[in-house]
Amino acid sequence: MVRAIVGANWGDEGKGKITDMLGESSDVIVRFQGGSNAGHTIINKYGKFALHLLPSGVFYGHTTSIIGNGVALNIPYLCKEIKSLVERGVPEPKILVSDRAQIMMPYHILFDEYEEERLGKQSFGSTKSGIAPFYSDKYAKIGFQVSELFDEVLLEEKVKRVLEQKNILLEHMYHKPQLNPDEIFNTLLSYRDMVAPYVTDTALFLHDALKQGKTVLLEGQLGTLKDPDFGIYPMVTSSSTLAAYGAIGAGIPPYEIKDIICVVKAYSSAVGAGEFVSEIFGEEADELRKRGGDGGEFGATTGRPRRMGWFDAVATRYGCRMQGATEVALTVLDVLGYLDELPVCVGYEIDGKVTKDFPVTAKLAKAKPVYEKLPGWKCDIHGVKNYADLPENCRRYIEFIEEEIGTPITMVSNGPAREDIIRR
Ligand code: GDP
């Protein structure tokens, strides 16, 4: 059986915590897209961790963690992340890396920086982890697959060929230093030695695991609104953030994905530029940012302050629909206990008309939020274990959201720790 944990919004919904929690009842946990550009925050008995590339299941002794073929694999980063866990007392995790995963090249990171620099004010607000140049090269068929590291003759020839093109761009477009093919080739040989112990045909591994009745968890990064097709293009990421892509990025049949847990945040937050209809500013935003998440809403990778907003039911219903959500985990609800009333964005007004359907980016830019206000509960719900023990206004908020998004909320998260969860 395969379950997917994905985000309905702009990312940072708290997927890490839910994955860590459900990891306990899983045998295999797979990252299927993205790279080290976003982070998951996990708090457990070993401490507080911000994972960027490793699946959130690495803390359990019984799970196998897979870096799937769809991931942008930064090899030194992977090794560094594994080492940092072990150094902090986490048992050496069992990790497999797909032989079809592609490699984040040192120059992908450089090109990401150079392009953002070139764009200046028009930049994407990239995390500069090389993601866009990486996926561009993958689909332009000049990327390097892990499997290619193991044939030195072909590798050397390909490095030369690819760098010809890169050096033209570096010289004439970016006016930056040239890349040396020998250096890159040697770097790749060092990558090969680092990654070799983990490399395998992970699609075959998953096929066998599923045949044996094992439970597989697909761990998504970011959320629907950052998907290149269905998100706020072009302010999106470069690989699909949808559960459907999990089939491709992990290498499993789509019909195996039985449960799609969409993680939804009880308010809105976003990192980087792009349309954000229910965004709030000033003191109101500062207050929520300060109280939000676990110790404030600041990006796990970049440390940048996150943009804040009220719950957006239009974006979230769409987010859940495009994910194919079978259930929803509503997170960071505990943060909202200070508010007298809670605005919920229930519609977008575009050119004088109110819609509940999330539109394409050009229309989104014109959208004004239509709010409905719900009464606050004015108390701390952290520590509550049963749904019935939540204050009435808090339940009303949850049930209102559930009605708006049209997907059952089966879990409510009321704190950052693994055990801070109310199951309905
Ligand atoms: P992810 O990328 O979706 O995994 O999200 P992040 O882990 O980057 O961001 C979520 C933040 O909220 C982290 O700091 C978590 O520790 C924290 N968090 C997750 N669930 C809850 C919750 O229910 N309550 C509170 N207060 N914090 C939470």
C-alpha cells in the first residue's frame, strides 16, 4: 500500500511532522521530487532537525529511506546530512539512492546564482540550490544520471560535451569564469565514491516491497501552488509537487497510491515571490509570524521571514483537489488561539465577480480576498488530545474549513511534536 503526504498550499504546511509521525507505521519512505531547496522541520527524541534532502523517515530503525529518480540529488549535501544525523546520535539510517536519479552539478548552483543576479529585481527569489538549472538540463537531456558515474570513459566525454555549451553561456551571457572539464570530471568521480554505497534500482526495490505487502510513504516537498503546471506559474518550483508525480518520481504504478494525505496549514504562509491573495502585512502579519510554526515563521532553508496570510479556502480547496486528497491533516492550529476573530478567505473578487475557483496567475493578480469572520477561542489548545475537548469555536473553525475545502480533516495538529496530534 502506498500513502502520499503532500502540501495543499505554498509549502511549509508541516509535512515533515506528519511524515515523521506516519513513518512509524511505514516500511519505506520515498522522496520523489525536488532537492535540498526546501526543508522539513522535525522534532523528536533526538532533538530538532531541519532535513532538506533526506526523507523524514530517517529517524526510525525499521524504515528504508529512498531518494527516488525524480529528486535533484546533491551528493555532497546528502552525505553531509547523513553525517550530521549520526553525529547527533541518530542510528545510521538505511538509505537507497535511485540509479536513475540525476545529479545536482556544482555549476547548477552557480547558474542559479548567476541567473538571479542577472534578473536583478525580476528574480524568482530562488533558494539558489540549483533546482531550476538542474531540471532544465534534465529535460534538455544534458543532465547526468547517477548510473553514468560508473563508466569513466563515457563520463569524461560527456562532461567535455556539456561544458562546451555551459562555457559559452558563462563567457557571453554571465561574464563569469569558465568551467574546467578535468575538474568537473574529478568532482564527479568523488561524487561516485560518496554515493556508491547507496545506489540501487529503487523502482525494482519498491516493486518487490509492494509485492510483499510493505507500506510505502511518498513524501512531497512544497505544495500544490508551487507545482509547475497547477501552481502560480512562473513563481513555482521546477518539479511537480503533486501526489500523482509520486508514481513517476518513485517509479511505482499510479494505482498503488491509495491514500493521499494533504497537509493544510490553519493559516497561510509563503516563502519567495508570487501571488498570495490572502496575504496580510504590518503588525498583524508580524504578530502571526512571531507566533507561527515552532518559534516563528522563517524559512527552514534560507532563514527568510515567511509571508503571512489568513486561511485561504479557495486556494486550499483547489490545492486539495489537484492533489487528489483523500484526507487532510490540519496543522499549526494551536498558533491561532490569540485571535479575537479569524478571517477566512472564502472567495476571490476578480473584475467585480466573486469566484470560489482558483484561477490562472494573470487573473489571480487581480483577485481581492472575500473574507468571512469566525469567532476566536482565546485559549491555548496545545496538549488537548481529544477532538471533543477542543473549545467550541475551535471546532467550528475546523468544521468550517472542512466544509469549504470539501475533504475530511482526519488529523488536527496542535503543536510541533510528534505526539501533538488529535485524530478524528
Ligand atoms: P514542511 O516543509 O511542510 O515540512 O514544513 P516545515 O517543517 O518547514 O514548517 C512547519 C513548521 O511548523 C515547523 O517549524 C514545524 O516544527 C512546525 N509545526 C508543524 N506542525 C505544527 C503544529 O501543529 N503546531 C506548531 N506550533 N508548529 C507546528
